[in-house]
Amino acid sequence: MLPVPADRRDSDSGARWGSLRFRLRRWAGYPSRVIDADLLLRIYAAGCFPMWDEANAETGIFRPDPRAIIEFDGLHVPRRLAKRMRAAPFRITTNEAFEDVLDACHEDRADGCWCSPDMEIAYLELHERGFAHSIEAWRDDRLVGGLYGVQLGAAFMAESKFSRPEAGGTDASKIVLVNTVRSLAAAGFSLFDVQFRNDHIDRFGVVEIDAEDYEQRLERALATPRDWPLAFDAGAARVGIDDQG
């Protein structure tokens, strides 16, 4: 098994991560009961991602074909949401409450929980090592929305998002998503992965590419170190937003 870098400062080894694709591709659909942080890195670097199967108490490793992404120059912002963003209803931060965002994304989901306890521990370790990040929306110092994902080089794999409308967080996850795409574009990122298309994110201009194209893009991104932005303020998210239907 090839080594995994200890933290993000070792990201010059991105090409080595990319070479793991051929080892892990055959794992797609293979169930695993334990996911640790190093294995989680290898899974993402191979162009796959894990998902907990609550019914069977096991974790599957998935390589969807086609793969859903948001092109940085193709982000679509619905007109109503753009208008709401101009009012800057939330304070937007990054990495201030990673564990809280992780918990909120997995609690009381109607479609069941896809993240096992060992996966949550692995994500927390990746956060401590500089690979996993959260973006938070606050209203009156209360966490009302956010998302988290994994960064490898110039790629960001968005995992999950949440909003708390009952706490004043209507549209919070949508605003955080738009904010994140635009902020990472400004920071020179090249790949924003959302895994699958669904009704929640299709409105933002999600496109599908075949798995081979995705893996080629990922390999280039792995070899391109990028610093995580230190600020995701709401003002930055408003820059360049056009009203779109």
C-alpha cells in the first residue's frame, strides 16, 4: 500500500495519490466495515467515495459513471436566491464549526444516514490534518446552515449540506454552496465534485461528465497544490452574481 501524506503541506505528492486510482477502481461497489482517515484519502484520490448502507451495516465504495460536477464558470444562481444574497442575511465562515456541521448534515435525514460512526471519526481526523473543511452560515451567532467536503490539491469534493429554516436559516445551505463555488474559483481550484445529480443541486448548473473524464481532471487537480481560502464572507459571494431565471 502506498503512503498517504500526513497533512496538506505534503500535497506536492498529488501525482502519487492519482496513481492509486488503478488499485482502487476495482473496489467500486465493494463493501467495507471500517473506514479510517488514510483509507478515506485513498478512496477520494482514486475518484471514488464511500457511503454507509444503514440497512446492511456496511460501507460501499462508489465510482459513479457519469459523475456530477459544478463547472466554476457554469454556476447558475436562481434569481430569487441572488436577490436574497444581496441582502447578506448570514455571516459566512470557514472551519469554525466543522464537527457541528458534520453532525448537522447527518441528523434526522429522511433518506437515512449514509455516514457511519467510523467515517465521522475519519472526517474529523482529515479536518485536523487540513484535508476536510466546513463552510458555515450564522444568524445571530447561531449555526443555521453549512456544508463540508474534502480537499485534495485543486479539487473539492462536496459531501453534504444542511439548513435550519426553523432557526432563521432559510436558503442557508444554498447560499453557502454558491459562496463556496465562487470562493474556490477565485482561489484557483479546478474541480468541484458533487457526486450525483439531484433536485437540490440541479438548479445550480450541475453537469455530468463520464468517469474517465472526471478521473483525468482529478489527476490534474491532485498535482496542483492550492491553499484553502481563509475567508468566505457574504460580500465576496455577491461579486459577479447575475440574476438568472
